[in-house]
Amino acid sequence: MSEPAIPGIDPDVPPSGPGCVECLQTGAWWFHLRRCAACGHVGCCDQSPGQHATGHSHLSGHPIIQSYEPGEDWFWDYPQQGYFDGPPLAAPTHHPVGQPVPGPAGRVPANWVDLLH
């Protein structure tokens, strides 16, 4: 196995699924989704109640995420606290287009805007 071209990014690993792993397991909801560039874990953004993408980074030590939203391809480096351009990651590169934001359907409370961070 070779070292990744950019530490913290494995472009061959697919995403873990269509939504935040932890929110799907617990029945919670998310605002936007982020994908770990090292292992493919999909977590919710820091505006979401669970903030699972950042939590995953802290627990795993994986430093880089990419947006998992349609039309977005930016990367965020947690240690450097900045955006940068990274390589294309394995498909799919975003959650299903028909999936609502926030999501998932049926779990988002009516006052969701008031619950954002």
C-alpha cells in the first residue's frame, strides 16, 4: 500500500453512505454533510446539532473533510483551519440530489433553523 499523495486524503475510498452515519443511527437530523477525505465517513456539518464531521476528525485524527453537498467540491483542513483544492474523490461525490436539505426527510423539526449552531 502506498502513502497518499496528500496526507489525510485517500481518493480511492468511497463515502460511507448517503447521510451522516451517527444521525442515521440515532434518528437525528443534519443541515449539511461533510465527507472524511481519509476514510469516507459522512458526518454532519458544524451548524448541525450533532457536529459529527468535526467529532469524527477529533476522534480519528483524520484532518481533512470535503463537502458532500451537490455542486460543492471544497476541502477543509482542520489543523490548518483553511480551505484548499484537493484531488477528485471516489464517487459518489455528494448525497443523492433528491435528498432534502436539511435531512433526512421526516426527521427535521419544524423549528430547525432555531436549532442550528
